[in-house]
Amino acid sequence: MLVFNKKSDLSAFLSPLINQNKSIGFVPTMGALHKGHLSLLEKSLSENDVTVMSIFVNPTQFNNAEDLDKYPRTLNRDVEIMQELSNNIIVYAPEVDDIYEGNTVSESFDYDGLENQMEGKHRPGHFDGVGTIVKRLFEIIQPNKAYFGEKDFQQLQIVKKMVSKNKIPVAVIGCPIHREESGLAMSSRNERLSYEAKEKAAEIFKILKSAKTFFENNSPEATISFVENEFKKFPEFQLEYFEIAEESSLLPVSKKEADKKYRGFIAIFIENIRLIDNISLN
Ligand code: PAF
């Protein structure tokens, strides 16, 4: 397996392949790989001649220094996990300076308002950081297709918007959320949960599923109250938000319309660790 730390070396390796019209699939990650990441890799391996995965904990998308500090970094284990899957994955694992060249700041992006909802409201600057890193990685790797998990559904919509506004020739592909047997959405942050908290965190998906059923015969407002009340039964959780939004605009919904697709989005703390998840409601 080839692991590159420098963008110049990666570009030198990829450019003859790009010239030969080989299709390049790209899976951007921050490492601490789990089965959700592996499913993105498998899809890319099956659809492209070459698959590149980046492992980079991007400082500019963290609005909380402690969260950045505590984000799991497990490069050696990640490489071993990938090796078990396939020897044909090209890894790009840069240092901060290889990406930011001494100027670790975000560009600023206009995503037509998508950035002002949910995660954007609660994590100021987060999506400028995401846009900055994803755009730079696309410039370095020049993929034909890039794969993103739907757990970060807002991120997926934002990346699609960034690509279309900047006319970047890459197909952004959303892939379904991978869940533990308990229903807990797979996330690198789960590694930081104690055994007990991980067990308890299974309630998140259980409550989301009940919310989906409740939403069938009730208004968005009543469904939000239902979810808030359900979580009040569990003092271990601190609910940051549960919102119901229309899928493409991500605008909060007050009244259901027949031809619209809705999703419930949640951010919640347990043991001071922030988890997000979402569920299609109709
Ligand atoms: O979803 C993530 O892991 C990150 O936000 C991404 C897309 C790799 C950018 O740093």
C-alpha cells in the first residue's frame, strides 16, 4: 500500500494515471476508520480504476480546541485496516503544513444559506473549514468521483453545493449511514465513549425511529417536542438540537407538504462527546 505525506509526491504519482484517463475515486476522512469508511472505500474500489483515501484531521473545521485535541488519531491502525481490505488503496496522510503552507485559516464560502442551519448554527466556521479542505483535496487529487457518508448529511449537501458553484468536475456520491448492531451511527467519535455510554447511545437511533413513526400523523412541531421529551427521560444525554428540515434546502419545516422530502437531524452530547445522526422521515 502506498502512503504519501506530501502533495507533490502524490500529484507526481497520480498525474500519469490522470493522463491515461484512469478514473479516480476519492474517500476523504479524518481517520480512526470504522466500517462506515470501509463501505465508502469498497464502493470506490468497485467503481474506479484508482482509489485514494485521505487521512487528515483538518484543524480549520473544529470550532472547539478540545474537540480537535481529543479527536482520535490512529494512522498505523488505519493503514493496517485498509491493507486488510485491499492493497490498491493510495493513502494521502499529510501534515497540516502540506495543506495550509503556514497559513492555517479557512476560505470563506457561500453555500446559499445551507451553512446557516443546524451544524452551521452550532459550530461557527465549521463549514468554511470543510469547504476549504475538501476543495484543496479535490485540487490535489482531481478525482472523478468522491464518496461521503450520509451521517454528515448537511456536509454532503454543502459539498455538492460547493462543487456546483465552483464548477469542479467531480461527482459527489452520498452513501448510507452505517450503524452498529445497536443502531448507533458509526462515527470516529464513538471511540471516545465508555462501554456504558456506547450502550446508552443506542437510544439515539431508537428515538429517531419512534420520531419517524410519530411524524406520520403529527406536525413537525409536535414531533420535535416528542423527541425532546423522550430525551428528558435520560439524564445522561444533553440534547443540543433536534430539527426537522427539508432535504435539499435544509430549511426547518413548519408545515408538511406532500411532494417534499423531510429528515430529522440531531446533535446530542453524552459524556461530553458530541454525536450527530439523522433519519429520513418520509
Ligand atoms: O467527514 C469528515 O470526516 C470530514 O469533514 C472531511 C470530509 C474528511 C473533511 O475534513
